[in-house]
Amino acid sequence: MKFLLRKKVFNFEKRIFLIFVMVLAIFVILNKGQNHNIITNDSPIEKNIAYLNAINKIRGEVKWLPYGEGAKEEIRLMPKIQAGAVVNLESGQVLWSKNLNEKIAPASLSKLATVMTALDIAESDQTIDISESAATQIPTNIGLKTTEKLTLDEAVAASILTSANDACEAVAQTLGSKIGDGTADFMKLVNLKLTKIGVEDSYFETSTGLDSKNHYSTVYDLAIIAHEVKVNYSKISTLASLDYYNLPKNNNHKLYDLPNWNALLGTYPGVDGLKIGYTEKAGHTTLVTATRGDTRLIAIVIGAQSLEDREIAAATLLNFGFNKYGISEFPINQLNLVKRFNEWKQQLSLAR
């Protein structure tokens, strides 16, 4: 009798165990292949807290959006471009556009989002380490070595003026390692930043803007990013207005010269920024801000076929926009740009 009782108990426990195994198997199957956020049970708690703290530091709210599509006719003598626009920086009115909402490769214009996010979550004197993968980024680079370190402010300057991929990626890696697993987790914060300021049709996968299947934007969204920089990030805006800057030699790094690749600075009246770019997919790109009188404009050029075409197209868009407010055009051609191009000398071939 006792034997039969023990056998029944054993069989009951066996059935309970089998049911548990089946439930566990179903749970595993249902969750297989799902994407998980950085916050997981097996993540170090310090990283979880750091990530949550970083999220809370991301600034931004939707206060300004471009409206309308403006004129679409071909502008006389403007070089061929893939997409572009000229937008009133104050009102948001689109004065002229081409493929305003079409997906494009933004190239190094993406760096504006990277550095905004970095300045949101870290202090200006935050040490930025230079890894081997950061130091060997595709040009443009300033030639950082793994034995060197920068402050965040120094890395931002290199990223904005000279469009240094090594400095920009070092920022993403360093800050990303403090909240997760490096660049990929830092870029989650970048995309959160974009969402907060009203960007809806962009996704940034690389910190530098180098071509990637999952890295894209629109001219419309780039106008929002430019406005955010000009209104809320005076540090970036000031750096972008400089023809030249340098990082003096110190105990952490050698002297670095930082020429600004925006050829309209000092060439077209009122230009005070903002960012240029180039990749094979994007072509030559630029995002130019300018003020003449009380009128502030943003000109965006995507897919110009040369450096000269990039600058002339941007100047043509500025002329078109300012003319709408009764401000006379300023002629820009290759001759106007010779001085700036000569200043770049051998560095011109590395411009991105």
C-alpha cells in the first residue's frame, strides 16, 4: 500500500515537472528573436541607472516646425542637386524646396545630432578616450592617436569645424560605454533626442553620418535639427561660425588645427554656420545659416556634384530666400570661392 502511494506521488510530481518544462519552452519560443532594450535583467545595475539618468537629461520639445513646401520651380543657374530647401529660421516658412520629405543620406550633417546629445548628457570637461576603432575611422579625421585624450568640448570642436570622424566616434564610444555597450546604445539617445524636437522621418545609426542602410533623414528634418542648434546650442553655433580654431598642445594631446570647411563663411554676407558633409551616397551636402538685416534663413543642399556646386547651390538658395524679403542678391561664383579653397590647400581633398 505504501509503495502504491509513493508511486502515485512520484507520478504527480513528474506531471507537475513536465507541465513546468512545457510552459518554460512556450515562453522561450514566444520571446525568441524579440528586440530588447538596453535595460535587461542581466545588465549591470550601474549601467541601467546610468542609461535612465541619461534619458532624463535629454533636452528638447517641439516648438518649431517648418511649414509649406514653397516654390518648386528650377532656379536659374543653380547647380543640380538631389534635394534641398531654404527656410525662414524664425517662422519656419519653407520658401523653396526640392524633395523636401524624400529620404536622403545626410552624411556629416548627422554630427549635429551627435554633439547635441553629447552636450545634453555629459559635462564639457568629460574625458573622451580614443579607441583603435575611433582612431582609424574613414576620413575626414584629424589624426587622433590611442595614446591621446580629448575633453568633450575639444571633441565637439573637431567634429563641427573639421568634421572629424575620429573625434565624433570617440565621443559616441566613450559616452556610450558609460550608459551601455558603446556607440549603438549612445545612438539610441541620439534618436530619442531627434524625436523630442519633432524629427519624425529620420533614423541615425552612425555617430559620424557615414553611409549605412539604416541611416537616413529628410531635408525637412534637417531644418528642424538646424533650428534646434541655432536656438538652443550656442556653443555649437559659435564654433560653426569660426573660419578656424585649434586645440593647443597639452599633456593629453598634440596641437590640432581645425579649419572650417564651410566655404561661404567670410564669402557670403551674414553666413554664420553651420555644417558640411560628404559621402558617396549623399554626395556633397551643406546646411548653411545666414542673417541679413532682420531675416534669418536656413539653406540645405543634398547631393551636389562637387564642392563648388555645393557652395554655389547654397548661395543661390540664400539669394532666392533673401530676395523674397526685398534683400538684394549677392553674386557667388567660383571666383568668390578661390580664396577659401586656397586656404584649404592640401586639406581640401580630405573635406567631408
